[in-house]
Amino acid sequence: MEFIIIAVISLILVILLKYIFDYNMKKIKNIGEDKELDELTKKYPSNLEMCRDYLKKLKNEKVKIEENEDSETSLYIAITDKISIANVRGSYTRIQTIAHECLHSIQDRKILMFNFIFSNIYLLYFFVICILELLKKLPNKMMFLNILVILSLVYYVVRVYLENDAMIKARYLAKEYMEEKKISTPQEIAKIVSGFDKINDVGIKCINYNLFLGIMMRILVFSIICIII
């Protein structure tokens, strides 16, 4: 009975917070599609050159950089100290996206490595307890669920800090970069930054909710397995 209650509460919270945070990934995509702003930023350097400029500005030029044409997601990989830039060449958002990943590279190394190691342990723990429960070899299921919740809280706190820190600072770093390059007029820069602000207004809420959603879905999945088994 307790697992049914937990599953129901988890589902209610997911739906409730989706409404409160106005979670809509399509909305972010639509905001990120602006032909006028795309045209204004075409004259800026290539993604790789821009990334090098940011890293030089941040005094962190040891980071490896690669451009992945097959990927839609840019990311910084802490364990290899490498930035992978997605196929964002035609979008004005690339100026802020690349700044975001470069900012990840200068975050506290202890937190970055902890996040990488802990995230993998957390996901492994989730899969192991689910498999053990499916095989009917998991004693004291409620204790393992409680451990999952505690691990989820730690995972959420660390990831939210890293993402929010990079998202908030990226806007200002991108603005400084454009002002220093003097490729765009002050009016054009203001337009581009306004586009960043619109994305961030929706994006920060969506990223935070998306992290929460992942956690609640794992709790929900484990609870449902316990109910069935």
C-alpha cells in the first residue's frame, strides 16, 4: 500500500510542477528560432574559434575542443576536460551556448568530478535495485527506496547548482564577448541579448524541472515495480 501512495504522490508532483514551471521544451525551441537574430550573428567567428576566444578570456586554454556535427547537444565532459560543440552553426543561440559550456570548464573541479562520479553511481544504484526487485531478490524494499530518495536529493542539488551557475553567467559572458569583438552595433547586441533573456527566462525553469522530472520518474518506476512484484 505504501508504494501505491508514493507512486501517486510522485505522479501528482510531476504534473503539478509541470504546470507551475510552465514546462514546455517546444516553447524554448520556438524562441531559439529567430531568422533576424540568426542573420545578425552569422558574421561572428566559427564555433571552434569562438570557443577558443571564450576559453582565452576565461584563462583556461588547456581544455580540449571538438565539434560534433551529428549531435544536437553541446556539453562539457569533466572527466576528459573536453568541450563538445553540437551542430548549432546557424543559430544565434550558439554564442550563449558555447559560453555556457566554457563556463562549466572553470567551475570548481571538486564539484565537477563529484557530479560525474556520483551521477554514475546514482544511476547504477537505480538500475541495480530495479533488477534485483524484478528478480525478487531485494529485501527491505522501503529502505532501498529511501536510499534512492536521499541519493536523488544529492544528485539534484549538485546538478542544479552547476547548470544554474553556467546558465546565469553565460548571458553576461556572451554580451561581453560581442562588445569586445565590435562586430555588431550596440543596438544589434541589445537585440541578441534580449533573445538570450527570453530563452533563459523559460530555459532555466525547464532545465530545473527536467532534472526534477528525471528523479521523480526513477522513484515512480521503482515504486511501480515494487507494486507489481
